[in-house]
Amino acid sequence: QVQLVESGGGLVQPGGSLRLSCAASGSIFKSLRMAWYRQVPGKERDLVATITQGGSTDYADAMKGRFTISKDNAKNTVYLQMNSLQPEDTAVYYCNARPALQGYWGQGTQVTVSS
């Protein structure tokens, strides 16, 4: 059974940082690329960052230099370190495989950047 549980969101001021965590079931964590996505109400879910089974990473242009995706294989957990946050980063953040496993989205974690 696939389970994805995101945590770590919250309210942060512009310029601040947050670290998101995603606990993933072992069945997908070890065999698939993992990724973070985000969604603003009324808009499509966008890809934020990807990490391969081997640890290679890739980022959407707007996140390069500010966000860092990583993972802990022993804990089946994927992280997203977000620095220099801006109001436009406000969204619900989700993790999933890439390509995403439809029907297995977690509840997400809300990130709000506001002064």
C-alpha cells in the first residue's frame, strides 16, 4: 500500500526558511524517483523538485538556488529545504513519485509566506 505523509509546513515571514518532510512507503521510495509538488487554489499542481533513486536532483527554475531536495533512505523520507521564501511560494506542498502516482496524493502541508 502506498502512503505519503507530508509535514513541516507553516507560516513564515518573507526571507525565512522551512524544511518539509515526506514519509513514503518503502515500495515506492526505493523504486521510483520522488518529487515535491505544490498547488495554489484554482491552479494546477506544479513540479517543484525531483530526486532520483541515486540522489541526483533537479529543480523548477524558480526554485533553483533556494530549495534543496534530499532523502534519507534509511527512513524512507524525502525532505525539501526551502530558503529565501517569498509570498509567491505560498501553496500546499505535496510529495509523490515522478511521474506522480495518481490517486495516492497525501494531504499535503500548507506553506504560507506572509509578513
